[in-house]
Amino acid sequence: MSNVYNHRQMVPSAPLSSRVTELLDALRAEYDSLTQDASSMRLYKEDYEQRVNSQINEIQMVQQNFYELERTHNKIRQQYEEEIMRLRRELEARGGPPVTPSPFLQQPPQQQQQQHQAMIPLQQGQPPMQMGQPHSAGMPHGPAGMYGGMPPSSGPHGGSNGSGMPPGQLQHGGEPHPGAYMNPPGGYPQPNPHGPPMTPQPAAAGIKDRKPNVMTPTQGMGPPPQQQQQQQPPPPQQQQQQPPPQQQGGPGPAGSSQMGSRQTPTQAARSVAMVPAKGGAVVSSQLADMDLDTVPANMKREGADWFVIFNPKIPRSLNIENVHTLEHTSVVCCVKFSNDGKYLATGCNRTTQVWNVSTGNKECVLADENTPKNGDLYIRAVCFSPDGKYLVTGAEDKQIRVWDVQKRTIRHVLAGHDQDIYSLDFSPDGTTILSGSGDRTVRLWSLETGKEVFKFTIDDMGPKDAGVTSVAFSPNGKLVAAASLDKMIRLWDVSTGYLPQRIEGHKDSVYAVAFSPDGQSLLSGSLDKTLRIWDLGRLGTNGRGMDMVTCRTSLVGHKDFVLSVAYSPDGNWIVSGSKDRGVQFWDPRTSQTQCMLQGHKNSVISVALSPTQMFFATGSGDCRARIWSYETLSSPM
């Protein structure tokens, strides 16, 4: 029995097998190795980022040094030119040859005007023609500087009759002020005018560029070429240099006249401005050349004193109607909606007027009673604060006024600019005011204190003046864009004051800039009759990217100077106003023109779109501001 229960003694097994232990040791070793590799990679990444940042800083320093060297070079060149001119004057005083003007030096206004008038032969008994205002260090004082057709009597360059001529003389045609600066009386412009567009005469040698007259008869709207030649004969030197008609109009049969080789306004614009910036495409519109009577009924819209022509090459997707016509007693220089879309501010001579958008009634008139009563004082720029409590105005007296809209009192007067104020904008957070002036500076002001916060100065001056015509904040408030008379657009970093980009591409002065709502694009309008859309790259995101700004496309369609541009709040439309009296809607996605609106008797100086409603406003030299509605059709026609 004892053998039955006599079992072998049990030996306890090991707690873990040796194989499991080995695997755990291997995993631990692999983990330690990976941890060391990750640490090494982290150190390598930090070192690499440090070297990249160092290289970026070095590039920025080199770029900044280059700008400083260029600025120094321009100053030395100007000093050199001044010394040369001084020596030449001294030589002339001793009986030497007469002094020839330098392209880099500004001449006294009287000398410029005398030289310019000396080159314009006049018919017997005919009053002298107005050839623009003398050019000052910035843009000339008075409305003729920025918008040459406004009453140029204000400032030192204007006569008492509202022209740039001495008192007592009338402009061509014998009309006194204010008719001297307005377009000839008559109906609204019609498409496809008779005769080719007037060809601007080349500037005489040695005469510094002047601001153009944007409110005289537009190209293609004047008398036939034969009448123009009779009324305004070119100088004898130009008559001798003019080629025969068949050379001007291109190949053709012998004896063909200039009228036979007619050039359309769009073709004329192409010959001037159809060379795009690098990488940009050119898109041309010919709506301005179309005959309203031949346009199908579904592709046009006519009112009592306005009409719209829609592009027949693409589906019609908009409808435009006139809502209100706001009469003024002087030229309307600027229009701007409040951020809630309920009010529209207009700037004209001596007053800023606030209108109710829904009713078209005038809510209030803002005028500084402390300003001198004699002469003109045009309000060139207006802008509401984002909360709508304040309205900022810029005028020809070089001052910016911050109005409390509810109390109708002035909270601050911002003084510091040396020339007229041409453009204003508010930062998105409403704390900072942005201003641009003919004194070649862009300034930031504190709304709270009324003090200047920062000044951006254009020092890289060339042969042409760099007065600032338009300024804008980017949607994120990190960038400031400024257009100027020297054909360039400059972008500054607000936080550092650094100038990351100078954008070149336009063939003439840039009069308007606007950021797209997403901040990735910049829109510009120029006296070369074109609009351009610029891709900002990383600049549009953080304001500090090193990507070069590139031109996406050039929009050609206006027959004359482009004076104002704007984006719709959703970014689906671009609106432009021109000296050709027209307003055009463009689709930035396709770069096609949707329609052309003709509703003013003079230059469309300013356009603005409501931030909240489907309204846009136009201000013109015909002493009118108009509010229009635009709506997207449910089914394109």
C-alpha cells in the first residue's frame, strides 16, 4: 500500500524561461537604441533649423544692406546731379550754353510751366490749353494733383478760375470754373465711339512727368482726329517726325487714310500695356468697343441714364440695378461703406457726407469749421473704423481728422504728413490708422492716442516721383501695401517695418491696391489701363515669407486710366473704376470680364463694395455718387 502513494518528489519550475528573458533584454536594448537615435535626430534637426534660420537672417541682412546701399547711391547721385546743375548754371551765367534739366532733379514749378507752355504752339486768338499742374516734391497740391480734372484752384498751383493757369484766363473752350474741369456737356458715353482714340503726345525732353488729368474727355470720346488736329496742332518738331498714315496704321494699300487704319481703344491699350509681368497671363476684354444696339437683349440692361453690357462670350451670372443717386455740389473723390453696410461715406469739397444705404437719405455732414474759408479743400480719403464709431478723413491740408460719428465732433487731428492725404485704411483690430500721402511716406497712427506709431518712407527714388496714391492693410493685419507714382507697389511687415517686397510690372503709375479677402492675392490698378493680380505666396500667410511675389494675370479692358479697384467680400468679383467713365466686373477665378457698367458722365474716381450686402458704390467727377445692387442669377443666362 505504501508503494501506491510513493510519488516522485516535485521540483518547482523556474519563474520565467530563459528565452523570455532574452527577448525582453533584446527589446530593452532596441528601445534604448531607438531612443538614442531619436535624440540624435532631434539634435540634428535643431542644428539644421538653426543653420536655416541663420541663412535666412543672413539673406535678409544682405537684402537690407542692398537696399541701404541703393538708398545711399541714390542720395549720392542726387548730390552729384545738384552739383552738376550748379556748375552748369554758373557756366551759363558766364555766357556758356543754357542749362539742360537733369532727369533726377525736380525743377521749380514756374520753370516747368514756362518750359512746357513754350513747347505748345497756340492758334491766333485761342486761349492756352491746360497741360496739367506743375509737379512738386510729392504729388501736387490741389485736386489736380491726384485727379487732374478736379477743380485745381486750391493750393499754390491753381488760378482763381479753378484751372492751373493765371487768374483771368479761361481754359480751352472758354468755360469758367467749375465747367473748366468737367467733361464736355452731353449724354452719357456710348460704346464704340467714332474715330480712333487720341494718342497722347510724348513728353518733351527735360520736362518732368506730371500727374495726368483724369477728368478731361477720355480717349476715344473726343472729336474725330481731323478736328483734334485743327484744335490742338502738335509742335512743328512732332509734325516733322510723324510718319505717313499707312505707317501709323500698319500695312495697307497706298493712299489709305488714318481713319481707314483705325485702331480700337482696346488695341491701343494692348500696344501700351499688353506686356505682362514675368509669369503672368494677359486677359483682354472688348466690352468697351461693343455697340449697345447690336447687343442681344438678354446680354444688356438699360436704365434711364445708365446701361450695362454683359460679356457675350461667357454665361451671364449677374444682374445690376441702380438703387440710389446721391447728388453733390462738387466732385466726389472717395466712397466707403461702414463695416455693417448701413452707411456710405463720401468725400467732396470741404465736407464728408454720411448716407443711409437703405433709404438714400443724407444722415449727416461733417465739416471742420476751423479750416480757412477761402479756396477748395477736397476730402481725398474716408474710412470707417471696424466698430463704426469713428470716421477718418484725409484732405488736401495734409491733416487726418478722426470724427466721432455719433457726436459729429473731431476726436483727433493727426498732423505729420507734408503733402496731401490720398488714402486711408484701418487695421482689422481697429486700433491703428494707416495713411498714404504724396510726401512719399506711409504712416501708422494710434486711434487711442492720436499719435504717430511708425513711418514707412520711400527712399529709393528714381527718375519719377514716388508719391503714395493708395494704401491697404492685409486681412490679418501683418502687411501693409502701398501703391505709388513710380509704377511700383511696396509691401511692408507691420511688426518690424521691414520691406520684404517691391513689386514691379506696371508700365505707369499705380493708383489703387486691394488685398483679396483671404490675403493670398493683391490687386492693383494703374494708369497703364490695366489691372494686375499678384500671388503673395507665404507673404500672404505670415508676412515674412521669402517667396517672390508673382503676377498671376493682367486684366486689359479699360480704355483709359484705372483709378480704383476693389474685391467683393466673398472674393468672387473684382470691381474697377476708370477714367473712361466705366465700371467693370471681373471674375478673378477665370480672369474674364463679366460686364461693363456706364452710369457716370465723368471719370469714376472711386469704387467700394458693401461688406454685408450685395451693394457697391461709385464716386465720380460728375458730382454724383451712386449706389448699385448686384446679385448672382440662380441660373446663368
